[in-house]
Amino acid sequence: MDAIQSAAEQIEQHPDVALVERVRGGDDAAYDTLVHKYERQVFRIAQHITQNREDAEDVMQDAFLKAYQKLDQFQGNSKFYTWLVRIAVNESLMRLRKRRSGKLVSIDEDIETDEGSVQRDLADWAPDPEQNYSQAELAEILRKTIQGLPPGFRIVFVLRDVEGLSTEEAAETLGLSVPAVKSRLLRARLQLRERLSRYFGRKKGHREMGIEK
Amino acid sequence: MNCKQFLTLLDDLIDDSLTAETRADLQQHLGHCGPCEVIFNTTRKTIEIYRSHELYDLPTGLRDRLHAAIMARCKKGC
């Protein structure tokens, strides 16, 4: 019975947990595997928060070094990835504060928005609108558009919709309540949608539509 | 269901986390409300576009350099 239970636990164990255990046992190559696995995500998150390439590079390095140092504190009751993302978010916010000469940077700021903004610009999009742009043009549009979001919205959207964290994981990572994450996510999605409509909307002449209040 | 109620449930509809009953109510609203249908479709498309495009690619050279730095410092006990 114990053998069956132990086998079942082994099957259920996340591969990252096994890698973490190997690192704890002195196998640095296992940490290299973890770095390889998550470096792109950590870099993207750092870039989205700091909006500066040099800072993102530093954050990526610092986050992985800090995670290595703190590996004993990783309990295994949350995913390694979520734990690592939390470190990366904190490092990014610290870097941002430094660059802004100590000015307080918080993901709690800039959350007031005009709900009415949802009601503007309701023209439908062209089918497959991204095909009207080259890959480089499209990437520039997407970068410019997301950079225009308030930081507190941008981080939630990136963690939840781009990096695939659950609402609960995003809340835990950012130290926010689940309702706060949900509220920001909706606003972030709607603001991005509206901003992208400038590029992806059908040509002028399309019937403007209003939304009932 | 009106448009405001629809908007408060939009995320749950996109994330497929609604009961069958609420989902049916939203679908019914979508069936006769053009603006909400546009919002629903284009918001879903917004997420899909951001998910499927790499905005900040990590150049191979940088990756190797950072790897070397991270591994060297880790071996020294950080």
C-alpha cells in the first residue's frame, strides 16, 4: 500500500520539484535546466515591468541568483515557476524604484480609470487584422500598446494572460486580493482591446455602435 | 441581462469559468447585442494576439552570457 502511494506521489510530483531537489543535493546542472526553462518568461516579465532592456537583463540575472540562494525557502507547496515569478516581479519593482530615484513605485497606483472608455470605439475589427502588418510592425504595435497601460494593469495582464498564471497565483505573486486581480484584468483587457482597435478596426464608414447603459 | 451585467461577466465568459446557466444567459444577450458581441470577440482576439507573439525576444548571445554569469556565481555560493 505504501509502495503504491509512494509511486502515485512520484507520478504526481512536478518535474520542477525533482530538479529543485537535485540542486539542493549539489547538482548545479539541474539549476541550469531550470534557468533554461524559465529564462524567457523571467526576461519578458522584467521587460514588461521595467520597460528597459538593460534593467530587464539585470533583473533576470539577479532573480535567478536570488532564487538559487533562497532555494531552501522554497516549500514546494506552490509551483516553482510561481515562486520564481514572485522574485522576478519584486526585483523588477526594486529596479524601477532605483531608476526613478527612490520615487515610490507601486502596483497599486494608477488604478482609477474611466469606465466610460469601454463605450468608445466599438467598430468591429477586420478579419485576421494582424495580417495587415509585418511581424516587426505588429510587434511594435503590441509593445507600444501594452506600454501605455497603467503599470498595475499591465503586470496583471502579463502574468495572467501572457504568462499563464491563474488568478489566484497572480494575486499571491502580487500581494493583491483575488477581486483586485479580477478587476484589473478586466480593465486591462478592455483598455488593450480599445487601443488595438485603432490599428485593427475596420476602415471608416463602418457603422458606429453604442452600448446601452 | 443588460450590457453592464454582460461586461461584469465578460472575463468569466472568456476564461470559461461560468455555470452553464449563466453562460446561456450571456450567449442569449450576445445573440441580439451587436456592441457586446464586438467587445467579446475583439477582447478574446486581443488576448490571443498577445499570447501568440513574442514581444521581447532574448538574443542567443545574451542568453549564453547570462548563463555563464549565473552559473559562475552560483558555483561560488552566490
